Amino acid sequence: MPIISFANSKGGSGKTTSALLLACELATARPVTIIDADPRHPLTTWAKLPNKPRNLTVVTNQSEKTILDEIEAAAARDPFVIVDLEGTASRLTSYAISQSDLVLIPMKEQQQDALAAIELVQEIHRDMKAVRRNIPFAILFTQTKAAVKSRTARFISKQFHDNPKLTTLQAEINERDAFSAIFAVGGSVGTLNSKEVNNLESAQLNVHAFAAEVIELLRKTKDARREIA
Amino acid sequence: MTSGERKILDFGDLDEFEPRQKTASLPLERKAVDHAAAFPSRERDDEGQMNIRAPEAVLKRFREMAKSERYKLGAFLEILMNAYDQRHDG
């Protein structure tokens, strides 16, 4: 059932990487469709490399006009649908948000990403009004330093974590060799060779923690919907 | 939680998440989002324009019908043509 969109109108904020990491992790247990709505089609390119999980279907978005039908068809087929959106403020993003059970907003700990994330939160609120339902969303920090953070990074991160109106995931997608490697050699963090990739086990733990928190959030929002009903 | 802390994903329980049934409300939701969204369409504009010569009463009726349903004239024209096709097919 869950449709999870990864959205941020700023390019390079980590949407594609975090979407793929979650998709591959979920695909170890359940069928997943990932819709590649980035015009550069990075996931479609990745899918042509070896070791794509059998449970994972990659659908290439055709256009703004087709995105709703693509999401609907995927959601009728698979229990998990992940939408990797383009890095621009576009109507396609609004359409995908309107169908989502959870919108994840990946962002680096940088001012430009933060401003784009805030703009997206405002758009999510408009889309909620349009479809007359709550659309849960959460901030996901990406490309973070696993060890020591800079002063700016700490400042930006704190502002989001301290904001009571926002959900910010505790798990972060760290800057890791493994996350770059999957786009070069294919597969997931589970199929990479630890002799060829630095700190692979840490990367696997990182993805596991991220996926676990997303599942927890989906369960909470599912329970909340059931209580309202 | 940063990467160093392991939290096991309980995959067994993911069975609670099922595919969803298709709904008939997609066109309505698309329209609602079009009205509310501030994010603009980036699609290439493929719209054209044509003049229609017809009796004033027909033009007035067409405009009023479209306006009462809050459609643009072009969108309403397509709805009428689709309805005509359906009746023709049926």
C-alpha cells in the first residue's frame, strides 16, 4: 500500500540515492516498484547494470501527464511504491505528492537545500488541501559526515530537529563509498564486495537503520488513519 | 540514530502492507491539484488556437456551459467530443 515519494526541488539533494537504498532494502522482503521520474533517468540506467533485486521493478516515467497512472498501476501491483522525483519545482512533483502515503524530503545540511525543503513543505500543505487528506512527510538528511559535522551542518540540522511542526528522521544517509558504488557497478549495498568498497558494513547498517525508521513511520501513520476511520 | 546504531528491520511484519485497489477519483484529484498547486507545469506547451464561426446563441450556450462547470473552453470542447464519441460507439 505505501507510496513513498522522494522530493526536493533542489537537484543533488540525495533523492535518487536514498530512494534506491530504501527500495533495495524493502525488496529483500516484499515486491517494490520504483518510478524513475528524474528526466536524467539515473535509476533506469542503474537497472541495466547487474544484480538488480528480483523483487524490484523499475518504471521509467514518461511525462507529467502519465505519472498518476504510473503510480496507480504500480500500487495495484506491488505493496511498496517508491517515486524518485525530479529536482525542480514542478507540477509532476505535486501530482506524485497527492498520491503519497509518505513524502521524504532528502536534503544536505546546507542552506540552499534547506530553503528548497521549506518550499516543498509549503507545496505539500497545498496538495493536502487539494486532496483533502493528511499527507505525512519527513526530512531526511543526506550526504552527512559519519564522524564530525561542520558548524554550519550542525546549525541547519538542529533547526529542523528542533522544529515541532516537522518530522525529521533520526537516521541519516551518510556520505559513503558504497552509496556511490552501487551506481557504478549495480546491485545494492547487499551485493557489493567488501574487499572493493570501503566501510561496507557501516553502509549496510546505515541503510538498515534508515529503512527501519521509515517502516516505523509508515506504521504510525497507518495506525493514525485507522483511528480516524 | 546515526549509522553506528543497528536497528533490525522486522521484515516478517511487512505482510501488513498490501497493494491498493485502483480508484475512480484520479481525474478529480488531478484537477484539484491543478487548482491548488503552486509548482508550475514544465510540460511543453502543445496548445493551439482556432476561431469558431457559429450563431451567437450557440457560442453563448457553449461558453455558459463551460463556465458553469468551471472548465476552460478548450477542455470543455474535449469533454463534448468524448461524449459524442461514446454515444457514437454505443
